[in-house]
Amino acid sequence: MAIKKQEFYEGAALHLLARTGTIAGIRYETPFFLLNEHLLVLLKYRTKGRSPWGFTFTADEQAVLEEQASLAKIVIGLVCGGDGVVAFGYDAYRSIASPRKSAIHIACYRQHGEHYQVNGPDGMLLTAAQPMHRYGV
């Protein structure tokens, strides 16, 4: 069975997270990965090798995020090609991309050796995004 591109990139992000030694369990519950029975992680990827990377959140994805955020802690991980993964919580996502009835586009930028900058239609993340293990995995 061939590995799909999405599985390849999600697997790379999960591998980085697993190497922290803080994951006791992973379960896939579409479209999220449930880590340690309490943290929902939504991974999105772009294959482009260089900054900027663009990510789209459909109206349906926005609705699922909002619904699940009332039930569990959510972290969004953006896999930026082979460059790395930037992660932030749902509240940070909402600060730059309030829900809409249409798709939302988020851009992620990074200069060589610098931190990621994440921009959405409502602004820019003001604090540096964190590695996923900082979210209590």
C-alpha cells in the first residue's frame, strides 16, 4: 500500500512530537489526532519548500474546530514542507481567523534561522508559536 502525501507529512510532524517522549497514546479521529486521550491536534501541510506557506481552512473545518474546542483542548500544527512545524492553540487561531461562512486563508512565513510568523485575515500571531509538546501532551 502506497503512502499518501498527507500521511507522509502528518507522520513527520507526529514523529517530531513522539521524540519528546511525552506521548503515551495516539488515536486518529477524523480530522484530528487525539494525543494522550485529552489533546486534539489538527495537522495541515504544504509541500512547498520555502516560505511563505499558505493554508486554507474551509467553512466545514472551521465549524468542526469551533465545535470540538468547546469539548477539548485543540492545537493546530502547520507543516511547512520540509522546513518544520509551527503549532498554536485554538484561541490563538481565533485571534487571527475568526469563523466565517467561507474559507479562511492563513499564511506562514519564516526567514532562514528565524521564528515562524503566522498571519490570518484578522491579524498576526503576537506571540511565537510553540512546539507541540508545550501544550501538555
